[in-house]
Amino acid sequence: MDDDDYFDKLDRLEETIATPDELSDFVALLNRGYSEGLWEEQGVVEYLGGIEGVLDGLEGLCKNYGFEYPEQPSWAWFARILRVAFGHS
């Protein structure tokens, strides 16, 4: 899968995730992209730090990207947090 197709697919899926099974499929796609070198290589400590950073700055992330702050995050928000953490770790 080329980079553009991969990231377009992530964009589409991220907006529609409504169940744990769909989130599992999304995580599998993140893993596939990571395995194929589409993400910067990192260890679990860096990735967890990225998740922590995203959660600590969630309000700012929402403002920067025009998202409404999720008082009660959805499965789609969980996916978005996992994805954005790759870029913040």
C-alpha cells in the first residue's frame, strides 16, 4: 500500500469507528503501516509518552484542528488519540 492510500484510509476509518471491533481493525492498520515503515520507528516507551502528550494537550489539539472537545470520548476519538500519538512520540 502506498503512503497516500494508507493515510487516506486511516482518515476515512478514523471518522467512522463506532465499535471496539472497528477500533481493533484500525489498530491493526496502524500496526501494518508501522511494520511497513510508514511511521517513524519508536519503542513502546516513546509511544506511551506520545499518548500521554496527546491526552495532556487534548484541548489544544481540538482547537488547532477544529474538533469539538470530547467530554465523553467515542471509539473514534480513541482511534484519533492512538494515531496522533505516533506523531507526538
